[in-house]
Amino acid sequence: MSNTVVPGISADRGVAFGKPVIDGTRVPAATVLRLLAAGHPEQEICAEYDLTHDQIQAVLRYAAWLANQETLRAS
């Protein structure tokens, strides 16, 4: 059973060990985030993983959602 994390990103225990992936693929959202953070152009990532601009945007929405979940406390 697949659970939607954010639109375009889902997690399913049977796919990628339950890690969030781009809907309709087995591409982990973390892989795409890592590549974007390393400076790889969106077009290169899309070509390498057969993704669309909208799927890259879903990964960025997922990153924003994750960042919003964190609460850091100053020590």
C-alpha cells in the first residue's frame, strides 16, 4: 500500500524499502535532492532518470515539507 507524503511523492514498504520515491517510479526523492544540491542541472537529472520538470518540483515540495517538520533547539 502506497502512502502519499506530498503530491507526487509516496512511500510504500514494497518499493525502495519504504523510502519516499517519485510517484510512478522507483527513483528515491533523496537521490534527486542530493543531485540538485550538488549542482547537477535539472535537465541532466531528468534525462538520466527519465523524469519531468513536474516530478522535480514534487521533490522540491517534499524537501520543503521535510524542512518544515524539523524543530531545532539551541543548546
